[in-house]
Amino acid sequence: MGYSLIPIFVFSILWGVVGIICPIFAPKGPNRGIIQVVLILTAATCWLFWLCAYMAQMNPLIGPRLSNETLIWISRTWGNKINNTQA
Amino acid sequence: MGSMFRSEEMVLCQLFVQPEAAYVSMYELGEAGIAQFRDLNPHVNDFQRRYVSEVRRCSEMERKLRWVSGELPEPPPPPIPSRRMLSPREINMLEEKIDYIESEIQEMTKNARNLKSDYLSLIELKLLIEKTQTFFQDHSAQRKLSATVQIYNNDAVFGHLGFIAGTVATSRVPSFERMLWRISHGNIFFKQAQIDQPLKDPITGHELQKTVFVVFFHGEQIKLRVKKVCFGFKATLYPCPATYKDQQEMLSGVETRIKDLEMVLDQTEQHRRLVLTNIAGDISTWMLAVRKEKAIYHTLNMFSMDIIKKCLIAECWVPKSDLYIAQKALDDGVKASGSPIPSILHHVPTREIPPTFNRTNKFTRGFQTLIDSYGIASYREVNPALYTIITFPFLFAVMFGDVGHGLIMTAFSAIIVIYEKRLSKNKSDNEIWNIFFAGRYIILLMGIFSVYTGLIYNDMFSKSLNLFGSSWMNVYDNETLANHKALELDPAVAYTQTPYPFGLDPAWQFATNNIIFLNSFKMKLSIIFGVLHMAFGVTMSVVNFNFFRKPEMIYLQYVPQILFLMLLFWYLCILMFMKWTMYSATATDPTYGTSCAPSVLITFINMMLLKGSEDSPPCKAMMFDGQDALQKLFLTLGFLCIPIMLFGKPAFLFWKARNQKRHEVGGERGEVPAGGGGGAGAAGELLITQAIHTIEYVLGTVSHTASYLRLWALSLAHAQLSAVLWQRVLRYGLARSLAGSVTMYVGFAVWAFFTLAILVLMEGLSAFLHTLRLHWVEFMSKFYDGQGYAFMPFSFAAIIEHDDEQLAQNGAPPEKKDEEY
């Protein structure tokens, strides 16, 4: 399983705060319930959406097919450490 | 929970009011807009109702006011809202005032019209004289006749010829001439000259093209015939002198008269304008007061009169939380009228189904309208609009995901929302604008979520953003790169083994095999969200069962439904999650390598068809041990749910009915249960209904799950359109020299236009529609009853909102859903 803990923690905690902590502090008034539902649903859907995008890329079964110009360009500008001769 | 969770509790009230106190009470109830009155005199003719004369009086005043406001040069300013209510004496004074103003303006208009027609005649006469001068000069040169003139019966006689001069509409001249020629057998001489500048018709204000004509004839008979023809063709005849000297005299006289008349006309117009400006400010306020009064009397007509107690009785639906407002309104009425007899508000317990009322504010109203368009919720059933606030924009955004387009949408709606107070004051007739304005919060949320999903899809005008560093890298050396035009990166070596932290990797946007990866990802995503949305919908029915005290239905309907859905389709989603985690390019065991990853869809289909698949080494057909047995178990359990769904509810009702009957029959012996025949028929109908529901649900799980794939389809279409637009339109302006700047200038305009028109507007509308369908059909069909009717209270705000549209025949206030902003 290829994953990194940091993004998982960061985003889970972020949406956790939005969806679990913030509703507790929703302002009292006629709209309290509406605000709570809005926060919970937003957090749940956005977190799940992020999770699906993350998990789909953890173990990719195919890679991108790039043109040779693009490959030269990304190895120069994105600075990924690569074993390359005379890049 | 919040106020939108389910519709409000309504109470049927009876009001007993004294006629004197009724007006004030109704005024307050109209301002508050909390009571829906029922017509207690449905069989009474409109003209026999109690307050028909008052309604008629109000209609008259309204008509007069409307006529006066039509005379105003520009639309009147909006009314000043005044809470103060007009007493009957003030209304009488207002009526007199309106009467006086109307008659004054009418008289002024009539005078102006008379003056204008005089003016027109004088102008025509002047032009006539000028034009005919040429005729007569011409004539004398040709005929060399003497200049003796005899004035003969108002017609001039030139020499031995008589002539008639006048003007006629230019369009009629050819037929006029032809007719004259015919009746006179060619014995007339017709001369005409068109007036160049068009003249103004006094009555209609239209411009007329007129032609001056002179007809020369000989004899009395022809003169009469010519006169008749002139009358038939609506030509105006003028006395025209023949000699030059007389013509000049007449001309100067006419010119002085014209000048005088112009001055008088000017002053009349000024006076009229002055009067109108004076009342322009008040007209809207009066109109409002008159409309309110008419609405009050129309509603009072729905009351019934109790002769014995000499009071008016009304029945109305009031939300329970607003009862105190109704009580206060009644008390104020009693206080204002000074009557010693109090008004009574009395709850009536009833079995009738109350109207459905959802209290909304300006933010939630749009979403509630979306749901109500499908069908008004049954009384006190759970309200899907509360969840729609987020699920609707979210599902829209899944289909629309693009940061750039999302930003455009957000900016547009944010501007409308910030300036909403100012914009709501201009009442526009443009339907499209009104729709956009009413849905401004929906569009705002849609835009915000689209920015988020655009960031996850990493798509901004078809370009990707590299915020965190890509996980893909180049592993090929120069020689390989030089010899191959395109190369595929192997995830085993070219991948950092850690995914891009937020969203899709930016490298994918450059890839030619982009679609293969995206399809797999987006399809799985759509199914996951689809199954969750549907499960949510089914669970909503539990809330209803709980509230309406049908706990048995939870076991007989909800449990089999949710089990069927989850055992089959949530298992599919779990397989997806498993495939994402278990199979990798870097796996040491080839069974879990890239070439052995099974197709989740094929696995699912084989499961449903009970088709075993064989291992082809090194790949295994199953993903984990015991999968085959587990799948068969799920399938069996799922299909066992079907008979429970089919027979559960009818069996339960049948058993309950039998228990009741046994109870009754046990009490009274020897009595044949009368409901035997009816029972069988009712049971049959129940079975059929239940069978239909079961089939609908079971087939629905499959078809609706597939229906959620539209999330993938529209997202794909949007991304492709965006990419095409960039590559085929905008790209041509980049990376060129001087010529490129001009191309860029034009190209950007074209690109921006198509981005807005096709990608934001058209795709936005399309995604909106599909999201609406997903909510109405796939989500709400799982639990929504929607058999209610809307609460339409007696409310001044609603009536004023619909001021120019749909006034009912008898002047009834038009029906309206709920209060406007």
C-alpha cells in the first residue's frame, strides 16, 4: 500500500473539525439545526471525495503516457530526482 | 432539529369576530400572513356575498388609479410601506380624492384632444393654402381665365369651374382619384401634392401622411357626387380662396391662430403634467392601500354570518407556533373597534389533512422550491430540502468540476448576493433574470463546491495545478527520449509510491492516456456516491415510520430494503476500495500485480449470475479467500429480502385485521363479520400495490445505481470540451511572435465567449438538470410521499408580489406558495 500518513491525517482532521467539532458551536437560533446539517454533510461529502481521489492513486496500475518533450520538460522543471544521463 | 426537518404543525382554528372588529383583525392577519382561510360560503354566488359592494368599490378605485398611473409619463416610484391602517373614514376620503383626480385628468385630456384636432385642422389649412397657390397660378397661366371669384355655397368658383380643396390620407389617394374619375365619367380635374412632414393624429398620437388635393369640376351634380366621395374617403374639406390676395390674408390669419393655439396647447400640457407630478408620489401608496382593502373584503366574504350571535365565523389553518400572532390580531381588532364583546379563537380538532408549511428564509427558499416543484411533501413527513442544501451543489460539482468555471460561477452569484437588496427592488419582467436571482444561493453553493471538486480533479480551464509536487517522474535517458515520440511511465519505477496529497496528480493532464485512468476513477467514484445517496434516501423512510408510529414497517420494509441495497451494491463499493489497496505495480507477489487486477464489474456480474470463474495462473479469479462463499451468502440473503418486501406488509395488515375482528366477534356472538367480501378485495389491492412497490424498488436499485454513472459521463464531457476549447482556440495565440499577439487578442475573445456560453451556461444548465433528476428520481423515490398541498396564507406580501399577474375574475387575491423576499 503506497500512502503517506501526513496528507491522510491533515485532511481527515480538517474535515473532522468541520464536521464534528464545528456543529457543536453552531449559533443558537432557529437555524441551528440547518447549520449543523450543512456542516456535517459538507464535511462528509468533501472528505469522501478527497479520500476516493487519494486511494485511486495509491497503487496506480498504469502510468501517464507523455510525449518526449513533456518528459524532458518535467525532468528539468519539476526537479524530481532521477537517474538520468545528461538531462 | 432545525425548522426544516419536517413541515410545521398546523392547527384548524375557528374565529368568532364582531363585524366592527373584523376589519382591523384581518388587516393584522394580512400583514402577518399566517392564516389560510377556508371558504365557508362555497355555494354562494359572488354577487350575493356580504361585502360585495365594498369589493366593487375597491375595484373601481383600483381601475381609476391604474388609468391615472397609465397617464403618467414614467412609471411611478415604489410605494412607501406604511404600517398604519386606513380607517373607513379615511378610505372614503381617499375614494373621493381618487374620483376627483380621475375626472380632472380626464377633462384635461379631452380638452387637450379638442385643441389638438383644431390645431391639426389649422395646420392642414395652412399647408393646403400654400400648396394650392401653385395650382391656381399654374392654372391661370394655362387657361388665361379672368380673376373673378364668386363665393358660392362655401365652395369657390374659379372662372366657370368650381373646385373643392382638402386633405386626404396619402395611402387612400390612388383609390380616391380613381373613384372620382369613375363617378364623374372623367369630367374632373384632380391635382394633388403630398405634404412632406407627417402630421400628428390628435386622438391616437400616430403620425399621418396626408396629401393636399384640389378637384376642379363643372356643375352642381358633380359637386354633390364629389362631396359624397370625399365624405366616404374621410377627406377633410377646407374653404380655400382662389385669388392670391385672399389666400395671403387667410394664410396670415391662420398663422396667428396657429401661434395662439400652440401657446394654449403648451400651457394645457404643462398644467396636466403638474397635476400628474403632484400625485405621482402618492399613487403607489394609494394603490397598495386599495389592494389591501380589497383583499381584506374578499377574505371577509369567505366568513359566514351567525345570525343568532350576530358575529362572523371563520375557519382557518394556522401554524401552531404562530397562534399567538392570530390571538394578538383578534385582540387588537377588538380594542380598535371599542366593542365590549371579545373575539374568540377556538381550536377545532379535525381529521382533515392540514396543508404543508415549511418556514424558509431567503437562503433555504430556493432549495425548498426545488423539492416542491416535484411535489409538495405530505403533512409532517420528513423534508428532503434540508439535505438538498448540500447534496445538490455537491453532485452538481462532481459533474462540473473545474476551478476556472467554478470561480466564474462563484463570482457571478456572489455579486448578485452582495447586491441583493438593491437588485430585488427593481421588479423585472425578464423571466430568465428572475430565475437566476431567485436561485442565487444555489448558484453560489454550486460554484464553491465546483471550485473544490475542480481542485481535486486538478482541472482549471483544462490545465492542472502543481501545488505539492508531482509523484510521477521521468526515468528515460536522452537516447530513449530522442528515439520515441511518446513514452509511458511505468508505475513500478517512475512513481514515488506516494500519491499526490490533494486531488489528481498534475502529470495526468498532459497524458494521452488520460481518459483510461480517469474513467476508472470517476466511474468508481460515481457508484460509491450513488449507493451512499440511495442508502441515505432509504434510511429517511425510517424517520417517517418512527414519526408516524409504524415501527413494524421498519422491520417489514426498511430492513429488507437496506439489506438488499447494501449486501449487493455496497459490497460492490467495498470491492472497489479493496482493488485500490490490494493491487499494486510494486507488488512482489504477481498475484497482486498490475496484470492480475480483476475487473470489479466482471466480478460483480459473475456474482449475480452465479458464474464461477477459473484461475489462470499466476492470477487468481477471487480477490480474497472465501470470496465465493461470501458472495453466494450475500446473494441469498439479498434475494430472501424480496419476499419479505413483497408479503411483509400485507401479511401484517391482514393479521392485524383478523385480530381486530376476533376481538369484535368475541364481544357479540352470532354476528357475521360484514367486512368479509370487502376484506378480500382490499387485501388483493394491497398485494398488488406492494408488488408494484417491491418490483419498483428492486429494479430501481440496479437502474438507479447505473443512473449515477451520469456523474462520470458529464464530468468527462466537461473536461473534454474544456480541453478542446483550449487546444483548438486559445493555443493558437500562444508561442508566436508579433502576429501571435493579434491572434491572441482575437483568440482570447473567442475562447472567453465559448467558455461562458458553452462551458459555464450550457454545461451548467445541463449538470443542474441532471442533478435535479438524480434528486427527484433516484433519491426521493426511496422515501418521499409528496401528496400534500401547499399552505397559502392570506398575506399582503404575496398579493402585492403578484400585482400585475393573474388577478382572478372576481378580484380574488391570487394564490401564492410562500412569502417572497
